[in-house]
Amino acid sequence: MSSKNNPQKEPLWLIGFTIHADSRSPDLYTLIFPGDVDEPLQVDNYLIFFSAPELAEQAIALGSNDRQNYAPPPQEVDLVCDVAQTLYLISQADIDPAATVINCLNTMFDLVRATNIPMPSEYKRILYAFADHLTFNRELSTFFAEHQLSRQAVLEAVTWSIGAVVSKSKLVGG
């Protein structure tokens, strides 16, 4: 068969979320349909999360995303958004050597956008500036000093984002 008749399917991304600080593996998962704009798995304008990777097919069956051009869901996690560690690092750390915060922020940006809840402009300004800084610099403390922002201001913006995501989410297999 030629590749024209059997086009390569785009991979889905399995994203894990660690909520509890003592968790050794993600507590929740979702799927992202990558593209020009990365789209999280949704049904009826709600983000879909599930409690184990093996529930991905069940979650997809509920979803409203067009998955015609995508491969079956992976069983291996592509990225972990460690919410617990992100909140700790923002509140306490000077350096984020593993890029935990920027990985979580970028994921949260996709999720918040998909909720269609407008992010308050001040939170957007703070988080996008923080993400821009962390893209090239792992030192959190220099951001706070250079932008004369408190850690609390960043934590409030992140917490608002988490709330927006949670308010527009459904859990499969919880």
C-alpha cells in the first residue's frame, strides 16, 4: 500500500498530573491532540481526565475531539505536570533544575484555553512573563527580583488556573 492510502497517524500525548506531594506516579491523566493548537480531550466543553492510562480508550469514546487522524492512545506518559511540586517550587525554591514549573505551566495554558474561561489579564500577564523567563532560565528567584513580583502573586495566578481547569473537568473511572 502506498502512504497515500495509509497515511501516518499523528500520535496522541498522554499527560499525567501529580496532585498529591507523596504520589510516586500521576494521580490523573488526560490526552492532548497535538496540532497548530494543542487540544485536550473534551466532551460537551468539559476537559476529560481519567484515573489510569488503561482508561484512555474509554475516555476517548466519550470525547468530542475529532480523532480520525490520530493513533491509538499511548500507554506511556509523555509528560507529567507535577502540580504539587510546581506549587512548592514557586513558593519556596530558587532554582527549578528539572523544568517542572515550565512544563506544568505550558500544559495548564492549553487546558485553561480549552475551558473558554477568560484568564484575568493580570494573571495572564504574570504567568506568561513567568513562563517566558523559565523557558530560558531555571532560576525562579531572579524572575521575582527582576519583575518585582511576589511569589504569592504567581501562586494566586496558578491557583486561579487550576480552579478554572477543575471547574470545567469530568473524571472517567475515578
